[in-house]
Amino acid sequence: MKLVLPRPPLVLAPVAGSRHFGHALMLMMCGITWLFAWWAAAKPTELWRWIDILSESLVVAMLSLWLMQLRASRPAGRVTTWLCLGLSGMLLGGWADLMDEFWKFPREFTLLLGMESSFHLIGMMGLTWGLHLWRQEQLALNALRCGRERAYREHDQIDRLTQLGDGAYLLDQLRWQQRRAEPATLVMLGWSDLAALSRQHGLAEADRLLQATGPLLLLQLRPGDLLCRYAADRFVALLPGADRAMPGDLLAAMSAHVHPCTDGQTRARLQARMAHTRLDDHLDAETQLLRLVEQLR
């Protein structure tokens, strides 16, 4: 059964340090509407082009949705600010384009006639710069998660506790490695007395140990290696082209770990266990994992 966490409340990130960015944007849209209503001449209903009105309304709605999703899913910062400013410029341009379907500016209003294209151009420039900053951010995050991912990302297959790939993600990676037909070592590690720690100090303490195990093992991995949480206290490392000593290094790192408990007095040293095998290209990946589970019991 898959654990479903409660949805967090919708919190919109501030843009350029302001949490009232959405209100300011709505005021600007009202200002554009006022400019058309005050200076432009209303078009007769028979001149309205309904297909244009529908398509431009959908563009405005989609840009608004993108902007809200962006603010709801990212933290504040330069990247968020520039992406939001770029989308806002395009939204204002789309709104002005929609208003143009209902009103018509006289030809002498040169500045107002270029309002739509100006907003679109400024918005695309801001969005382009934001995407450039976002690419730099992604490269930094990719380097940070190099031991958790191998050129493949699927957010539905991330273990919520350890932020490592889960069992389904591991199986996908093993099958991909088998298709490449390159030698690799499969290592399964776990804690022998995690249940005793849970009984003495509670489940929260056991979860803290599992959270600490991921970074502990990631420090021992090379670029191109992969670490996933398979189930419970079992972690699996996929090591392409590894020598025979590397599984022992992972076991030694776990065995040397001393876990400080939250009571501030207890320092638990648990016994680690390990099973490893060469990845067989002709055997089902799930079968190989189950064999490692049996060896680890």
C-alpha cells in the first residue's frame, strides 16, 4: 500500500520580495482595462470575432495558471522572480490582446497601439533570462543528487523519508543497466537491530537513523553509482564497474556509524549487514533483489 501524505496548504512564494505581487498584477490588468475603456472606441457586437476571443481568453487563463503553479511550487529567489516576471509580462500582453477584441484605439494613439507587443517582448526577455538561471540551478541540483539519480528522474518514485529512489525506481534502473550489458555489482545493506532501537527509543528515532543512513552511504559512492531505499531498513547500491573491495567499504561505513539519539544522552551503535552479487543481465531484476533479501535475513 502506497503512503499518501496530506496535501500541504497552498502557499505562494513572494516575487521580488513582495507577497502582494498577485494583487499588483491584478491592478495592472485593471489599469489596462481602464485605458481601453477610457481612450478606445467600443467595437460593435457584430464585429466581435468569437474564435479570437475564445482562444485569447484561454491563453490568459493558461498563463495565469502557470504563474500560480510556479509560485506555489518554488521557493523565493532570483529564479522564481525572473520566471514570474516573464510570465507576468506575457500575461499582461495577452490581456491587452484580449481587450483589443472589444475596443479599438484611434491610430494617433501610437504608444497604446504597441502595448500588446511591448508586454509580450518584455515578458519573453524576462522569461528567457529566468530559464537561463533555472538551467544553472538545475545543474547544481543534478550534481547534488548524482548519487540518487542516474540521468533519470521520476518524482513519483522517491521515498518520502530518505529522499532516495524507491523500489520501483531501483527496478527501472536495474533493467536499464541490464540492457546496457555492462558489468555492475548489486549491494544490499541493512541494520540488524533496528527493531530494538524502535522499541527502546520509538519509531521516530528509527526514522532518524534511516534518514542519516542515506547521506552516510552516498559519501562512499562514485559518480554514476546509485543508492535507493528498497524496503524498510534495506538500502541497495548499484555499482557499475566496481571492484571487490567497494561493497566492504560500504559495510564498514555503516558499521562505524554511531547514532546520537534525541535524548542527548544515548549514542547507539547498531550492527550492519550486507549481501552483494554481480548483476546478471539474463536474470529478472526483481528475482535478483529477492535473492539478496534472502541472503540478508
